[in-house]
Amino acid sequence: MTETEFRAEIAARGGEPYPVELAADYFKDSHTHDFTARGLVLDGEFTLSFAGAAHHLVAGADFELTAGIAHTERTGAAGARLLAARFTP
């Protein structure tokens, strides 16, 4: 997915994308959000792990994580730059 496509999708859903920069070798232990997270990896690599599976995402990959799903977040040696949006249930 391109950044333009992502921004258009988020706008169509009534959201506003915001930038997220994660440091090299970042790790956030298991947690949940009270919102649905939608994201697009712009640079680097980002791994979301949930429901017993790791989802390795690189530039151009997008994801949606439903509110309340326990997950971990990890970046690689170069960190990651994402665009993200939040949608409340």
C-alpha cells in the first residue's frame, strides 16, 4: 500500500493519520489498546505478534489490530517509521 492510498483510506473512515517513529531494537511487551489501530510501515521493519503468530512488516505493509487484542511490538536494528490511525469502537 502506498502512503497516498493509506491517507485516503484513513480520511474516508473519518480518521487522521499521525507519524510514529520507533527506535532501533524497540520492544513493547504484551499490552492492549482501547482503540483499533491501523498502520502503514514507511521505513524499517516492524513485527506485531498476536494470537500466537508474528507478523513481520516492512515498508509498504499495512496492518489493522482490533481493540482489545493482546500483542507485542518489536522493531529491527534500523527501527521503524510508520503512519498510524486510531478508531474507537
